[in-house]
Amino acid sequence: MSRIFKTADYDATLELTIRLGDCVPPDHLARFVVDTIAHLDLSTLYARYGARGGQPYAPDILLALLFYGYATGVFSTRKIERATYETAPFRFIAGDLHPDHDTLAAFRKTFLADLKDLFVQVLLLAQVAGVLKLGNISLDGTKIHADAAKSKAVSYKHLLALEAHLQAEVAELFALSEQAEQADLPDGLVVSSEIAIRQARLARLAEAKAVLSARAKERDVIAQAEYAAKVEQREASAQQTGRTPRGPSPKAPTPGARDKDQYNFTDPESRIMKHRSTESFEQDYNAQLAVDQNSLLIVGESLSNHPTDQHEAEPTLDAIPPQIGPPDASAMDNGYFSAANIVACAQRGIDPYIATGRDPHHPSWQERFATLPAPPADDASPTVQMAYKLKTVIGKAIYGLRKCTVEPVIGIIKEVLGFRQFSLRGEQAAAGEWCLVCLAFNLKRLHTLLQG
């Protein structure tokens, strides 16, 4: 007995007429994005358009395409353009129009600075809808690849060697040009062109050298302040205990550029950063998030080219819009721990819960159920006071939510949406694109919250 299979009549299928309404149901994310943009104030975007010229696409359409694209993992403007032909949700958002990728890319680059205001407006809509009631937040950062190859970076040591080599070649070519009448030059050699090429390279190296020297000066100021704080803490401990503290004395920082300092010619503002998970070094930016522990909405974002998180707490907290109110408490991992960050939180009326070290993965039952020790003295160090604070019931509750709030949001952005590399170069442009990513995530999260 032969089995009968269902078959497709492709010639008949090509003649089908399909309604977009059947492909994009009422609760679809594409409709939600369009409806949300209709409630945003886009007057500043419209004001940027001149009175003359051809008929442009409405900012509503281009914004909706970018928001939906980033919310569904489509970051390439070429892929978004193609999707307006091939994918029903994109075709619906575009209103059956087809903006080309150059238009989308130019719009994204032009209006990056305006995304901050739209980010705030979306959060205010979430508050009005009753799904965002800012209370406790969690902070964390992640490294995201810059649009630059690591192979295009040069170290300060190699830069000096390359500079000396090119200078020697230029001197040799000048000497050759003076002897050109007496000596036969190789076929095809144009001395003036070769000198110009090497002088152009020397100019780029001089620019790189100046940038690395400026970075070294900034680092020296921070390192000197940290060194002074360690010395002061060590002296205070010696006076309090009457004994010399254990361990070696802090080492004074060595000023100036270091041999391993890197400069990337493709995106000079990006940095070589170490990935803790893979122990590899990549050309990255450091992206930061502040996430509401209740709704998992991103309430603050920032970006820098600093390889560590210690100095990123303040700019991220300052990025939280004052219109949605200040958070009550903030949970951060040990990468943010410093006395300065504790003071910064207190100045903003935020109760900080910052880990003082890395917790063991498998603590013993004695450690888990140990009784809470007596509170430290008022003059105890910030490390001792914070360590005790995290052992309290409220400290465990607030800090314990950090791993299941901000870390899943980062995981969704990088693994589910697939955003692992910036499309734009330069710190300011990358910061604008990071804001676009966070805004798109919030739209997708808000859509889920309102359906629940």
C-alpha cells in the first residue's frame, strides 16, 4: 500500500493574493512599534528637514524600520531594505514603500543624538501604562566589538620602531634623489612619490603617538589618585591597629605611555579589551546598562572605551532620566567597588549594594546558614561596611536579584538579538547605536509586559 503525501502546487501558489493583515496579527510586535511611534513627539526630527528638496520618507517610517529591525536582530540597513520586499512585518511597517539602505543608514547616523529623548519618552509611556515603577536597579557592563579589526592596531613600542624605520627610509630616499644624476635608479622608482608615501605614514604615526600620549596622561591622573587612596588607607589602618599592615606597600605608578598601549587606525577611539569568559583580547567598547529589577526595562545606558567598570557607575546612574524618578537602591558586582562609587550613590540618594569580591560558586552549608555577625564600627573601612551590608537580609535580597535581572538582559541582547558588533565607528556614534539597541529592547520588553 503506497503512502499518499500532501503536495504543493507552486504555480497556483504564486497566484495567491495575501492580506498583510493575515500575516501581521493585531498583537504583533510590528503593529506595536508603529502604534508606539505614533505616541512619540518627533517634532525635533521633523524640524531638521529643510523646506526644499525631493519628497523624503517620513521619520516615523524610518524610525519604525530601525526599531523593529534592532528588536528582531536585523541590524544591517541592507537587510532591512531587502526585508521591506520579502518580509511581511517589515513591509507593513514601511507601508509598502522600500527605502534604500543608504537612506536608512544616513537617517540612523544623522539622528543618533535624538535617540536619547525618544528613549526617555518610551520609558514615560511605560510609566503611564503602569508597568514601570522604578525601585531597585541592577548595573552591569559588557564588551561589544567595535567596527575595527584587531589587526589594524599598533602598539606604542612597535609604533616607535616603525617610526624610526620610516624616518631612516626617508633619509635614504632623499640621499638617493641627490645622487640621481650619478647613479642609475631602478626601473619604476619615483623617488618623490616614495618619499610622499612614507611622509604620509609618518604623519599618521605622529597622530597615533599624540593620542597614546594623551591617553597616558589621563591614565596617570587616575592611577596617581588610586595610589594616594591606597597609601592613605594603609596609613589609617596602621594608626588604628598600631601595626604595619600585612602585604607589600603600594607601588607608585610609572608615568607615560607603555609599550603595550594600543592604537587602532580603523577606529582610533576603540580599545583592546580582555574578555573574562574567553580570556581573549578584542577591539571593543564597554557598554553599560541600568535595569529595573521589577520590569527588566533598561532605565539607563552609557558607553565608554574604558576596559574596566570601576569608573562607569556614575555616568550610567546619571543616564537615568530624572523624569522617571530616582531609584531606591542599586546592585553592582565587585568590578564597580570603590569608595568613590559608594559616595556617588549616596549623593544621588541611591542605596548602594556593591560586591567587595567574587563569591564562591559552591559555599558550604556552614557559610550559607551562618548567623549574622555584629555590625562593624562606624570608622570601619568601606570594604568592611559593605561586606556586612551584603550579608543582611535586605542586602541578600537586593543583590541576589542582580544576576537574574541585568545579566539576562545582556544575554538577550547578545545571544537572542545577536548584537555583538557596532556598525558605526567612533565613541560618539557607537554610543548612539547602543542607545538604539536599548530603545529597541525596551519596545520589545514593553510589548511583552503589556500582553502579560
